[in-house]
Amino acid sequence: MMESTIVRTDRLDSAEAGGSLGDQIARVMGEQPPDAVILFASSQYDYADLLRALHGACNPKLLVGCSSAGEFTSGLHGTNSAVAVALRSSQMRFAAGVGRGLQANRSAVAEQIVDSFHKDNEHRFQHHTAFVFADALAGYTDELVEQLTLLTAGGCQLAGGGAGDDAKFQRTHVFYGTEAFSDAAVALQIHSDKPIGIGVSHGWNPAGEPLRVTEVNGSQLVSLNSAPAVEVFQEHAEATGQAFDAANPLPFFLHNILGIETGAGYKLRVPLAVNADGSVSCAAAIPNGALVRIMRATESSAADAAANAATAALLQLNGHRPQVALFFDCVATRLRMGEKFGLELEAVAAVLDPASYAGCNTYGQIARAEGQFSGFHNCTAVVCVIPE
């Protein structure tokens, strides 16, 4: 039997906020502590105080999560808050791990995480899922996902996202127990006999001709079709009647992101800034030599995509009833849509009803599951549904 509860607080004091979350969990869970708590919290908090107070109030066996850039539940959304999902099950097994030093060695980080998993359960249960949260500002999240996939021999599906900091893009954290870490990643693994559903979708479509990536430097896009990247965006703005200010390009970039052609759809990347040499810094790396297109989306297409992700996740439950869900979407989506981001949240809630969900805006989304668009994404809705 799976038991769960979703809790939220907008208290400003960190210790009070953590205590409030923990007290709400304890009231529902009773004297027996939850097996795991997943926490998403605004960068306004002192994480040490928040985590200690939450842990002290409900004493979870495992506590993981990340800093965020917007927090939401089925009924509420906003910023400067914290939300948590508490889980307890007699039919599942939980394990958690943390890996430090992402910038230096992704393989070592993945090994540290996987070493904490309960490998003796791999043959006792049919399904294996890990919720992964990484310091996306440290970079290399795509490579981390690949390393985790290799170390688990592709037998553990992955979902999660990159930690946020309320769109400041300065410092992000992941949570493990009562500690918060930067330059790190954490994962909560769940072994189960019932499938956990993961759905992935975005509502972006091509708005321009294919462009060849002719030079990159990490997450810096240097040139497209051998022309400085900034010139390509300037030309697209002129052709489509949009304003483009190289000194303040984010308003344009939020509506004109890049899609990497994969042969099975487009993997999205968000441009963030224009550099002095005409290169464009992106939220994640783009492969050299790839074909890309400038993409566009509407508010309705974003809401439809989120609903499609939720529907896909439900279908993977193979008829089992949903108990609770996690939802991750990009901070760029929230910034682009503003208050109308609520349309996307309402669409997910309508599909999942009567199950509730909690989640956050992330700096990139993680998904690796059979039949889904896998890897590290931007501006993509990822919905994860845990059955009863």
C-alpha cells in the first residue's frame, strides 16, 4: 500500500517553514515516519535551518530534493515558498545517494550515487525508478544522465531536473538529509512491482529553416552556418517582426529557443545571453555539427504539451490507479507565460484528477524512460506518476 501527502508553506522564516512542512507531514503520516520526503524550496531560505527543522518534525528515513525557481501543487503555484511530497509504502523499497564534484568528474558523481542504491533489490522487483536532481549551474547534466544510465545498465528509468535559484542564475543546491550541496547531484531510487509512469512533452514547433551548428564551446553557441550565432537570431527577429536587443536578449530568447533535430523530434535548448564575441550562452550544451531550428510555442501548445505528458505517464501505469505525481517544467516556461503558466498547471491537474501533484520550475528537466523522449531537456514538461 502506498501512502502519500503533499504539503506547502510560504512562511518566510526558514526554521518555521521547515517545521511547518514537517508538522503537516507528521499529522497525516502519524507516528510511523515516511520512507522518503522530496523537497523543493525557494532560494530565499537558509537551507540548513529549513532541512533540520523539517527533518526534526517528521523524521523521514530519506530526505532529498533541490532548490527551485517556482513551486507548485495541484491547487497553488507561486514563488518564495517550499513544497514537499512524503511517501510511505510496504510494497516498495527506497534508497538515496549523493554525489559531489560534478564539474570535475561526472563518472565519479554517478558512481557515488549508484553505490548508495540497494542492488540486492534489483531482482526482487520488476520496476526501478530514480528521481534525480542536479546542480545545473555546475553544467554537464546531460553527461551525468548518460553515466547514471550506463551504471544501472539502462534498467532504471530517470526523472527530475536541475536545481534553480528563483531565476537569479547564481547558485543552486541539492538536498540530502539535513545538508544542502552545490556542484552535486542527488537521487532517490524506488524499487517497485508496479510501474511508475514518466511522460515527456513540449509544445514547441519549428519557426525557421534548419541551421548547422558550426562551432560550440561547452554551452556557448559560437556559430551557426559559419556565421556568429547572434547574427542568426538578429536576422530571425527582423524576418518575423520581433524586437531583439543584444544587451537584453532574454525577452526575445524566451519566445525563440533552439530545437536540436534528433530524428524523433526536437530536444530544446534555451539561449540566455549574448557575449562580446557574438556567441550565445545557452542553458545546456548543443552538439557540434547538429542541425537546429529556432522554435516557437503558444500558451495553448504549452498547456497541451503538459497534459500530453501527464496522459503518457498515466498510460504507463498499466491500469493501476495513480496515487501521487511529480511535475517538472522549465523556469523559462514560467517566465515566458507569466500568470498564464497557471493554464499549464490546470491542464496537468485535470488529467491526473483525483490524484494530486507537486513540483517545481527547474533549470532543465531530466527524463529517461522507455518510449519517451530521453535525456536532459529545456522547456519540456516531465510528469511522473506513482501508483497506489
